[in-house]
Amino acid sequence: MTDHAYNFAYLDEQTKRMIRRAILKGVAVPGYQVPFASREMPMPYGWGTGGVQVTAACLTPEDVLKVIDQGADDTTNAVSIRKFFQRTAGVAVTDATAAATMIQTRHRIPEQALTEDQILVYQVPIPEPLRFLEPRETETRKMHSLEEYGLMHVKLYEDIARHGSIATAYAYPVKVEGRYVMDPSPIPKFDNPKLSDSPALQLFGAGREQRIYALPPYTQVVSLDFDDHPFTASKAPHDCDLCGASESYLDEVIMDDAGGRMFVCSDTDFCASRRAEGHVGRLGEDQFSSKKIANSFEGICGGAEGTQ
Amino acid sequence: MSRMETLTTPLLQVEHLTKRYGTRIGCADVSFDLWPGEVLGIVGESGSGKSTLLSCLAGHLTPDAGRVIFDTRDGPRDVLAMGEPERRRLSRSDWAFVHQNPRDGLRMGVTAGGNVGERLMAVGARHYGDIRAKATDWLGRVEIAAERIDDRPSAFSGGMQQRLQIARNLVTGPRLVFMDEPTGGLDVSVQARLLDLLRGLVREMGLSAIIVTHDLAVVRLLADRLMVMKGGHVVESGLTDQVLDDPQHAYTQLLVSSVLQV
């Protein structure tokens, strides 16, 4: 195999040092977007090139890696990144949140509380929270440096004016340690409270936009809101149909063309471990496995392990 | 006592302000005082340096020489010696800038209410109901119907856009307003209404204003004092009626005699 031609975790050591310097700067200034010389990766932009580079720079041979995409361990993006690091770094991988030391994620924070021994790496498409209101990069940088964040509230104002409440449901802007306004990547706002005071180190990598930012452990993160329209972490008002969990973030799955639907935990590891403990939801008894539902959700119906 | 003080300190003192573009002169050696509640008109033909002067005063351009001393809430300060954060804070709270083209001064993708509310949120307002009530109030004051509050400026006519821009600028109660051709590009009846509105607001709020225009009718109606510029220099200044009715400088005489009579 040609895999041995690669350095450990694909990137060369100088590149890793450069990324680590950016990460250290990001940790020193929580929420500040540090520019870095993003490398071309063997996967398309939008597939987590930023997160992959941050993971590669932090990975050691002893690490146990978990990769999730929308909470699931077995969707395309997660599978391909996990395989990438298995081949180029030879590290151990796991689906269990508790067993992992490095977790790369897209769009979710695991339901299970993280620990001080873990690093959570986010894939970020657009790191600039002010981008859609102010297209000029020179101006947004100035607004960050001078702490001019009135514009961020204009976005929330527009939400309330149009929809009657703050309709922003993902990539909900937060303020870090009372200083920088940050885009927490497109995680649902349900996950926003988990950003704050987390024991784990949280790193954010945007490959195309060439930015890295970080939340050191136990950083205070506040979701922006209005006094009379306070922030609420929302989720579908149901219990998981497979494991019966009432406090987890749910995906809605359309079952048929007659209005049938079910709600399942988006965190597949959380759901599977609860079912292993004997928790059973409304539809948990029949032939559905969370894996099959996740696959059909992605439009890859009937895989090799199909049970029909 | 405090009233005496405000009457004895000019709001804005400009001393020997000069801006060059390479070897060409933008404006040269301009000095004047602006007193609280006073409206100063700056007239002149295209290229006479009036917009350069206004941009230098408002901090959009950096002049090559001179001083601009503004009577801030903490006493007179040289604006040009201030750091950028402080100057930008000043331009959000105490100053306002009305652009000739409302598209330059408005966020076209944001509703009218959001446009008016932006300055409030920029200075720390965090109560949606209050922001909205104030925006509604200001839309009323510039004669925009309250039910248009959730429409975007792109759905407004040119005159409405300009009035919205004025509301957006005046909502935080600034003390000094810079206006660059506020009536340019509007038809005469809309112009007349806008001027009426502006005159009312300036008097009612006790604003000081610097209005740059080439339209002598605008300054006749709004300005207390007038400065005539040509080739970057101030060629004549004085009370508006005095300058317009008894022009001394040859260029001013030409300017006044060029006005078409209906």
C-alpha cells in the first residue's frame, strides 16, 4: 500500500506545527478567528477539510477517534473521514462517545457530557457570523476588533419582525467571554448551552475560509438574544421513538406518503447505548434499527446489512 | 450657567483643514466654527471640494493638515487625533451622515424597522419591544406609514428611502448631522416635502447640521449660514440671505445669477 508514503495523519510536520500555532493563538484569544494557511486536502471543500486539518494537527498515535456527522457515526461524511484517519494515521476508532479522546463533528455536539480528556473538533463552513449582513471582510474584521456587534442583533430583530420569534435555529450566534461574537458552526441552537463551561477543549476549523478558532475548557459562552425575547434551546416536542429519550435532539423521519413519521435521536451512539440498557420507545420494538433509518434518511436505502 | 457655556463654545471648530489628492487640491485651508443649533450650507459647483470637505469632517477621509475640534460630552476634543474606536463611537452616537444616494446609507436587505433600529442596537438597546416602538415612532415622524415597518427599503420610492435614511440617522438623537446633497435625485415636489420635514426636525431637535449641496434653493430654505467654495477654497461666507442677496465674490455672483427663474 502507498499509505506508508504519507506522514502520520497525512499532513507533514511543518504544516501541523503551523496549524498548532494557530490553535494555540485561538485558545489564547477565545472566539477570535485566527487565519491559517489551509492546505488542499484529498476531499472536497464542504466535506470537513478544516476540521480534518485541525484533527490531524492534534492527533497522536494513542488517540481514539470518533467522527460524527449530524450526530450519526455511520453517515457518508463521518465514514469517509474515519477511514481517512484509519489509513493515514492508523489510530483506533470508536463509536462510543465516552471511549473517544478526539471527536470530530459536523452539526452536532454529542448528547453525553464531555470530559477534560477530550477534544471536540467542529467542521465550519462559514466562520464569520456577520458575513450575511456585512459582505466586506475588511469591515467585519474592524467590527470584531472594535467590538461593534449591533449588527448581529439586527439579524435577530429581522427574525422576530418576520416570524414573531427568533427563527434562527442553527448557527445561532454566541458571545464568548463577553468579547468576541462567534459562529458556533451549524449546530442546532439546542446544542448552544453545551458550548458554555464545557470541560472539553473545543476547536473550530474552516478549511475553505482558512480560519481556526477555539473555546478553551470552561469558557463562558452566551447566546445572543433580546431582553423580551430570550434565547430558548428548542427541539422537536417528542420523545425518541426508538429509545424513548425525552431530552435528546431529534431527527424527523418520514415513514410513508400517508403522513407517517417518527422522531429518533440524531445522536446514534446515545440512542444505541440507551436501547442496549433496555430503554424502549414507541416504535422501538419492531424491525427498525437506527442504522437503517439513518441510511434511508440519507437516501442510501437498503445497504449490505439490510434486513428485509 | 450651562446654557451660557453651550452658547460660548462652538460645537465644531475647523482650523486650516487641507486635503490633497497627489498634487491636486481637494480642499485647502478651510476654517469655520459651527455653533449649537446652527445649520451651515456649503455650496459650489461639481469638483469644488465640498464633498471632500464633508468627508474629512465626518472622518471618512483623513485630511493632510488642520484640526477638527468637536465639543464632545467630555469637552472639546480634536477628532483627527482620536483613535478609530472613539471616532466610530462618536459617529454612531453624536453624529449622523445622510448620503446623497439612500442606497449608500441604508441596508437594502433589512426591513425599514431593522434599518432604524440598527443604530439603537449599536449603542446597546437590547429590548425588542422598545426598539420597535421607537422605530415606529420615527417612521411616523418622517411620514412613512407604520404598516410599512416590515417592508424592505427596496420596496420604497426614492423619496421614502431618503426619509427612511433620515429616520435611521436621527433615531439616536445626534447633535451634528452631515448631509451630502440630501435632495439630489428627487423630483421637486418630493424635494419640497423633504425640505419641509428636515427643517421641522432640525428646529424641533435643535440639531446642528452641515449641508453640502449645489442647489441654492435648499440652502435658502434650511441654512443659517453659507460658505461658497470654488477650486477647493472658500471664496465667500456669511449669513445665507446676505450672501445670496448681495454676493460680493465674482463666482458667487455667477452662481446666484445662474439660477433659473420659473
